[in-house]
Amino acid sequence: MKLKFLAGILLASLAMSSCDDNTEDIGTSLVSNLDGLDVNTDTFSVSSRSIIVDSVYSRSNLGYLGRVKDPETNSYVIADFMTQFHIFDNYSFPQKEKIISLKDGQIVADSCEIRLYYDKFFGDSLSTMKLSAYELTRPMLEDTKYSSSFDPFANGYIDESKCIAQRSYALANLSATAAERKSDDYTANICIPLNQPYTDKNGNTYNNYGSYIMNEYYKNPKNFENSIKLINNVIPGFYFKSTGGVGSMAYIFTSQLLVYFRYNDNDSIYDGVTKLAGTEEVLQTSRIINERKTLLDLVADNTCTYIKAPAGIYTEMTLPVDEILANHQNDSVMSAKLTIPRINNSTTSEYSLGIPQTLIMVPKDSLNAFFVNERLINNRTSFYAHYTSSNNSYTFSNIGNLISAMNRNRESENWNKVVLVPVTISTNASSVITKVSCDMSLASTRLVGGSQNPHSPVKISVIYSKFK
């Protein structure tokens, strides 16, 4: 019981120390006579550097569209967005003979449009932006893990000569009245009309894209029985490419393809609309494009390290495992705490990128597999830390298990290296972590570290224990 009591005191002391960055007394020896247990502490310097990360696994509930400049690093970030569209099972249009939207006896849609809905954005909402919309020539595959650097043009998913629509826009959407924008029913969106003539892959031309969809339905309603059939046979998906302007990026939480038509039912004329949505049930990806020259210049800055999300630069750390374990062959590593201070921005621009709020620490060799295989934090080889504004730092409170795991697995040249990655963490009602995703929002910060670090070294604090 005495040993359990002592362990409780040690853990409580560790919890309190995780809130205190003062390590002046580290290195002293704490000796307990209870059950003959020795407890010692020590600190060690940790080396770090910035590394370029060209891409991350990009499947996300959000799509990103726009082009912005980071005033802190003077680097540009461009985001394009791809979505497929979901249809409810066994969806049906009205009976063919009831459609009264006709042209030369052929069924037509009165109009058609895509709306990209966003509730958050980065930058200046008044910036004039431009996009081009392309229909995919074939569906991107549901069972494929696409990275944020995946180029659908280079990989044959898009015919660049067949842009289906172009649109200039500002996220403020001044075409809507102030009253409309303040209405509870209003959701900010980018509207892309698809009302120009459209020619399908078989050479059939329609007055707009909606007319193509309606005629495809009446030719073969089975293609509208579910999303898989719709995607493979009718609408493979759309890609939205940022082609002009700088200053804003929309965080798109859903998209809709809307087809408007009129029909007659019991001698009454009704306005009909078919709504197809980009949701979690279908594939959505974003392509992130960074200026590589700027990234190389930032990585070459050894006076600090960088974190740039969603893809760009991460911080690699080399943990001093050999030093930690030297002369402690008979000791157990009870705990190890690592605090990484953040360096404040040197600019005060209102459009500075946000501070990454959560970082995970994963072994370098398993970085890609962690996200592609949708792993969760296990507190053995993966850990997380939230940004703490009170001390302007990230603290990984107990990575002792990682030190032990690294010591057991020395096969790789990266055996003692970890990478800090900005993430978003999802939890259930019981606060249990259910998903860890790469943070796809715009975020950037500098951390204390680098081979020419002018600040106090980054330290890892270790607590050992052994029986006499």
C-alpha cells in the first residue's frame, strides 16, 4: 500500500509539473525510504529541424478553395476542391409526361447551378476571386487514399480544354442584399451557374447541364438508384480550380448540384428542384499547392522550426534516447515531459494565419501510415498536445512509453525521430477520441529549436525510479 501511495504522489507531482515550465531543480535526486524506492530526475536537450511535407492524406469533411498569402512568411497557398454528389436511394423525377419544361419537344431543365456552402473562411471577404469548374472525365476511386498533392489534371481525370463554367466571386456575396445575408435562412455560398450548352461524352448536346441530367434519368432511371450508379454512369464529379485573385480561402462544408424544372400534377403547375449534395457519403478531396522555393527558404532557417498546415512544413525532433538511458540500465523511465515553446509572430497583420491548436507526435517512419490507416492516439507511440496560450507552448506531458519503444526498435535510421503534425481531433459524447485528421485549415507558427537556436534549448524532463 505504501508503494501505491507513493506512486500516487509521484503522478500528482508530475501532473503539477506539467503546468510549470521551471526546470531549475531538475537533476536533483529524490530518495524515498518507503519500500526502498529511489526516484531521480534529469533533463536533456532535444534537437529539431524543419522538414518539407509535400502532401497529406486529404479526405476531409471540408473542402478548401482560394488563394492567400501568409504575411509572416510571404508564402502563397492555393487550394482547389473536388467533390462527388450523393443521391438518395431510388430517387425519381416526376413522370416524364408530367414535365412541362420543354424545348422543341425535348425535356429541358429551366436552369442548373452548383452552390458551394461555407460557414468559415480565411482572409478578406471582399477580395475578388475567380474559379473554373470542370466535370471529371471519370470518377476518382472511393477506395483510393488521395493526398493533398494529387493532381487530377496530370492523372487524366480532367480534360483541361473542357471547362464547364468560370465564375468571379467575393465571399461577402454583395449580390445578395444585406437583409438576405442577415436572414436565418441564408447560408453563405459561391453560386456557379451551369446554364451554357453542354455536350456529353457521346456527343449529345443539351442547352444546359441540368437538361443532360434529366434526359439521362428518363433514358435509364436505374442509374439514379444510388450514389455509386450515379457517379459511375452520370455525374463522375466536379473539380473547382482557383484561377485568379488572392486574399481569401473558403472552408466549404457542403456543396449542392441543383436542377430546376416545372411539372404538371392534377392540372396544377409546380416548380420542381432536384438537389444532389456533396456529403460524407461520397468522396471529397482538396489539393493544396505551396510555393516550393519559399518552403525551401523557410526550412533553411535554422534559428527556429516551422509548422505550416495543411501541408507544407512540419517539425522533426530527435529524442536523446541514448543519453536518457545512459547509466540507467537498472532504472525504469516513469515519465518524460517535453515542452516546446512557440515564437510569437513578427507581424501584426489582421490576416496572419492561425496558430495550430493541436499537435500530435508520431514516429517519423509511421507518419504516413498513421493517417492513411486512420489510426488513433495510443499514448505509446503517438501523443497529442494542445496549444496553451498562458505559456505560449505545447507540452507533451508523458512520453515515457515512447522512449522505451524507441529503445526496443532501433532497426531504422529514424528510430529516435518523431514528427510534430497539426491535427483536428474528433471525440464522442464521452470525450473518447474517435478520429484524428490532418488539420486542413490554414495555420502556421514558429517553434523554438533548430541547429542555430538563439533561445534556451528545448528540454525533455525525465523521471526515473528503481528499487534499492
